[in-house]
Amino acid sequence: MIFEHLSAGGCQSYLVGCADTCAAALIDPEISLIDRYLALAARDGLRIHYLIDTHTHADHFSATRQLARRLDAPIAMHRASPAPGVELTLEDGELLAVGKLRLRVLHTPGHTRDSMCLQVEDRVFTGDTLLIGATGRTDLPSGDPEALYDSLFNSLLRLDPALRVHPAHEYKGRSHTTIGDELAANPRLQKRDRAQFVEMMRSLNLGMPTHLTEALRTNMSGGKTVAQMLAEAAEHVPFMALAELKSRIEAEHPGLIVLDVREREAWEGGRIPGAKLLPRGQLELRVNQDLPDPTLRIVVYCELGRISTLAAATLREMGFQRAVALDGGMQAWREAGYPTQVGTPG
Ligand SMILES: [Fe+2]
């Protein structure tokens, strides 16, 4: 078995491949690692056949949809998953064939209703059902401590104690543990009475994960994250460095329009000298009137250098093929000590 373990923050993902056939499955891929998954699969000579989410993640951005499109491979999740685009729905006890490997599905609701674990050979991918020294929380949407109790004590923990446990989250850099180790030492598994376990889970009082709303929105709807919107726009837009723009506006004939897409108040409060105001919210509607010549070279900027990327991409889409975005925003311009202009030009 070919096995690769990748970490992004505390999020763990796994590439599992059959050495005989070169077939592979990717478990819980995270959006920031897409290039690494593809590079690893290529390096190991693997073709990814399945993109698997062990559950609907509330705290990481799943890469299954983007990879499914790129690799022409199905997304596999438990049948209870609300996520759109799941082509392969799985149920308890079923097997997923990855070349000669067999990934066995255990439905383990509790952290979420659609949680599952996957056992293959000497190891089990436990998603957020069982973590190293902890369990998944049960206070997020579709969580249920009673169900988690059953999933752990009547299913997962009855597997061979020697099985290696690979969770979907690990924050202390440990690579794995075993079922036996967890039974012996995991503090949350010491309450073996159902009522006591449920009571403990209900009283954990954990803080909300960062990006909860955005992760649930995108993972459940198939929509894009803000970072994805920006990255996609950036793929279609060249950038200009702050120092380059400064030297160009200091030249006699800069040969470009500097376009400020912030609101009027911000523009009046301090702008790049000579910048023309066209707020992002009015861009499409005012473009014909304010920028009649689509052959002009335009440098777009905003406060932080993010909205300007979207605005420059929009301008390019509208035919302004020389629109570029400033690499950095007004904030960076001020911090660099570059000149600014204030007030309304008379
Ligand atoms: Fe989770």
C-alpha cells in the first residue's frame, strides 16, 4: 500500500494507493493543498479514483469538488451527506475498491450525521469520530453525543486494537495512534457509561471553529470560498508592484490610468496622486461613461489589494485587456511612505 499523509494547519488528509495497480483514493483533501495532492500522486505514479470526505466539514474547506472536476473522479461520502455533487453514496459495511485495496465503510454518526470511518489493511481513517486523545465534538450542526457513543463503543472501538488510527484533525504533530492506545489513554473514552459520556460531551463548552460559516456554506452548497474567488481572479490578472507604479506616476507621461475602486470617502481621505475614482460597486454601470477607451492601460487599486484583483478581472472580462491590479493596496502604499493626494481636486 502506498500511503501519504498531508497536513494543513490541524487538518489531516491522506492519499492511499494500491502499489500493484496504481489506483488511489484521496481522503479529506483540503483546498490549500490541491497542487501538492496532484504532485504527490504524479510522483508516486498514482491515479486518483475517488475523492472522499469522511463527513461534512465545518472547519476545513474541502477540495473534493475542485479535484473531482480536474481528475474526472467521483466524490464519495456517506449517504446522509447533504453536500451536492456526491456521485458515490456509501453505507455502513460497504467496500470501496481501490485497485486491490478494499476500503471498508463504517457509518459512525455523532460528530455529524454523515460521519464515516474507513478501514483499509492495518489502519482506519477515523475522520472526526476519533481523534488522538480526543473525540470529535458533537455541538455543531447534526452532531449528536448519543450517536457518537454508539459509533465509538459499539462499532469503531470494537475493531482490532492494533489498527492504526489516522484522524482528520491533529494539532500536536502526532502522525497516528492505535485503537488500543486510545482505549487505554484517551481521556474522553474513560467514561464508558452512556449517560456519563453524553453528559461529558454536552458540557465541553468549546469555542466555535474559525471559518465555521464559510466552511459550512461552501462545503454544503458547492459554492466558492472568498480565497477561491480571489485566487481565480488572480489567475487572469497581471499585477504591478508599488515601486513600479510610483516611478511611473513620477514620470512625465505615465501612460496609464490609476483607478481607485474604494468609496469616495476613502478616495478623498488619501489616494495615489492622480487616481481616478470609480467605486467597485458602480464599476460595471459606470464603465462606459468613465472609461470609454478600452485600449488604455489601467492599474486598479483598493485598500488591501484584494477587491482590486476582482475589479481588474471584471475589467478584463469587459474587454479592458490592459487592466492590471496593484500588488498591495493603499495601506501598503502609505506604509511605504509613498506620496498621497487628499481632498477633492478643484
Ligand atoms: Fe469535522
